[in-house]
Amino acid sequence: MGRVGTGSTRAVVVVGGGVIGLCCAYSLHRRGFEVILVEAGRPGGGASAGNGGWVCPSLSAPVPGPGVLATAAKWMLDPGSPLLVRPGWDPSFWGWLIAFGRHCNRRDHDRGMGAVAALASAVTQQFHRLQEAGVVFEAHHQGLLLLFMSRRAAEEEMALLRRIPHLPPAALIERGDLSQAEPATGGLPAAGVLAPVDFHVRPEAFAAGLSRWLEQAGVTVLPETRVVALETRGGRAVAAVLAGGGTLPADAFVLAAGVETARLSSRLGARIPLRGGKGYSVTFARSSPPLRHAIYLSEARVAVSPFREGVRVLGTMELGTDAVAPNPGRVAAMLRAPTRYLPQLTLAEPSPPWSGLRPMVPDGLPVIGPLRRVPNVIAATGHAMLGVTLAPATGELVADILAGDPLPSFASALSPARFSS
Ligand SMILES: Cc1cc2nc3c(=O)[nH]c(=O)nc-3n(C[C@H](O)[C@H](O)[C@H](O)COP(=O)(O)OP(=O)(O)OC[C@H]3O[C@@H](n4cnc5c(N)ncnc54)[C@H](O)[C@@H]3O)c2cc1C
């Protein structure tokens, strides 16, 4: 990726106030840029709200990978499975699925995993630094416990984790030791894997903490303000965005509007093949016994996040529907999983189901970098299952790009230029 920032870039408009836009605004402000953040709704109100809050470099492997198509085919026949694909008659979505299928091979998977792991390599320090700088949010540092109904699957997970660069070793926990590590398991799953590097935050608190910090630092945050158009200068640069009935000029623009980034960038002639991977969560106000870890119910692909107040159960992946309304049957299927893996756990007082769209491109990697034809516009999206994990690192990379600093070698793998042929 070539250098974009020339040192003369001062004013930046960040479009989108999810975790990615908030962290971009944070890093840019810290580096001396004048930042305005424009959010169509409430900061942190999109996919960044009801997710699991996991900060999990251990899950750096991109979604497309060897064996994924076979598993997906099996799941598509089961209405209670973690995956639902509704391709309909939209040819561009069929194109997306075909491109996804092409990335389901070992070479792309390992290459992608290397790039994501490199981007995620300093997440622990980055979240600590945010707290040291005064960003207030709830965080839990007990590690991530992956539970398996088959010991072989746990061994395969250990083998995968050993292949992820920069990762401290994980520990295999035998069935007999599981109850001690996590009493709610009742010794039922066959084995567990404890990834000590991972931790979790309460995502609403994280977004709210960032937004509050930005406002206190003097950054202009404009909620309930949708960007409706981008004004170009000679077709090679954007001069301003139109939002809230006014014009916001700047030297550079960051498009961090989640799945909406596709529509905004297409108006500039850039193709970013984003689709929403819909997922659900339900937050229970009361639970017992207290959970010690964030827990992944591996075969069911369901996650459980214990917070200071309440426990969140989340999962499912629905492709081909951008309607955010939850599907009650799929929510019910998701909520059956904790009973199987955590038989001692009781959950009470559920919130209404929440749903969010994970911004996903077919290779499963984030999209971070300047648009080729309009290089003063930086895309920052496509984080799929890892938006919280990678938000601070994304903010730093975007700030490096706009400051004209040398970029790490993995940055080219994330560039939106990979979609222009
Ligand atoms: C069920 C579920 C569980 C998840 N769990 C985890 C997890 O544990 N850990 C993890 O790392 N990731 C997790 N994720 C993924 C994570 O939630 C996303 O990757 C992340 O939230 C994406 O952030 P974003 O800022 O790109 O998008 P969003 O949070 O969707 O933010 C985009 C924002 O842009 C705004 N916007 C859109 N268009 C415009 C416009 N024209 N003008 C102005 N503003 C606009 C929207 O209103 C929105 O607020 C999960 C996702 C789901 C669905």
C-alpha cells in the first residue's frame, strides 16, 4: 500500500460511530488531527452494541477456511444450526458466495490468519493504553474457555491455536478438571481449551466510554446525523460530506459505517463487497452459578459472556438478509446450547433478542486503507466477528495511513485495492 498522508492532512471526518469509527476518531485525535465523527444514530448503537465484547486474538482465523463449505452444506439442511443462508435471486449475493467459496482453502486461510494475527498482536496493550488514557469501560481478564463435546475437536483447536502467530500457549483441560475450572460445566463437555490471552469487555460500555472520552477531549461527535452524499473535487478526492442538512469539509474522510460502507464507497466508484452476517444475542439479568470465563460452546458456535451485571448468550450467522428483526426460531435454537454444555447454569430474566450485522467480505479479512481512485478516503470496515478485538488496532493503522507513516507489511493484505481488478 502506498503512502497517503502527506503530513498536510489536518481535518478528518469519520463517518460511523461504531467501535471502529470511535477508535479511528480516538487514534486520529491523539495524533493531532482535528476530528469530526458523524453517526446516523447513537454512537455504538449498531453491531457494536449487543455483541459478546470478546477481545480474542485466538480467534484470528478468518471465517472462510478448509472444510467450511462441507460444514456449511450440512448446516443448511438443519433449521436449528448456527448458519442460515438466504441467497434469493440477487446475482451479486451469488457472486459473493462464490467468492467466499474460493477463499475456503488452506493457502488463503493461513495468509489471512497471519494478517489478522499481526493486526491483533498488540490488542492487550492497546486496551490497557485506552484505560490508562482515561477511557472508562468494563473489562474481564480471565481468558476465554472453549468447550468441546468431542476431545478430538479440542485437540484440533489446540493445533490451530499453535499455528496462529504471536499467540501465547493455550491449555487443554480434561473433562475431569473442567468443573474446577468452570463449575457450571458439571463435568459434561469432553474437554476445554483455555486461551489466557483473550479477555472481554462490555461492548456497550466500551463504545459509551470511547464516545464520552472523545467529547471530553473536544472531538465533535454528531449523533443522529446521517451522511447522505460525498462531494468530490475533480473526481480524485472528496472535499466534503453532506450530513444533517449541512456540509462538512475536511482533508480526509474515514468510512467506518459498518455494512453501509459498501453503499457509500460505491458512490465513489469503489467496490467493497460487504454483506451483513446477522447474529443475535439475549442478555439475562440473573444467572447462577457465576461464570468465571467468557465461554465458547464450540460445536454449537454459541458464545456466553458474563458481565458485571448479567450474562449474554450470542451466536448464529444469517447471510442474505439485511433486515435486523430477529428470527424467533433461530433465537430459540441458540438459547438451547447453554443447557447442553453448562448443565448447572440457570439463566433468568432475558432481555428481548438483539440482532446486529457483522460487516463481512468474502475473504473474511478487514478492509482498511485508501480507496484507489479517491485516496483521501480511507475505508475501515469488514471486521466480521472481530470488530471489538481489532478496533484499537484499526484506529492506529488508519492514523498511520493518514499521518504518512511507514505501514506494517500486513497492511497490503487488508487494502480495499484487493477488490479492484
Ligand atoms: C452476535 C454478534 C456477536 C459478536 N461478538 C463479537 C465479539 O465478541 N468480539 C468481537 O471482536 N466482535 C464481535 N462481533 C463483531 C462486531 O460486533 C463487529 O465487527 C463490529 O461491531 C463492527 O463495528 P463497526 O463500527 O464496523 O460497525 P457498526 O457497529 O455497525 O457501526 C457502524 C455505524 O455506522 C453508522 N452509519 C451507517 N451509515 C451511516 C451514514 N451514512 N452516516 C453516518 N453514520 C452511518 C451506523 O449507524 C453504525 O452506528 C459480534 C457481532 C455479532 C453480530
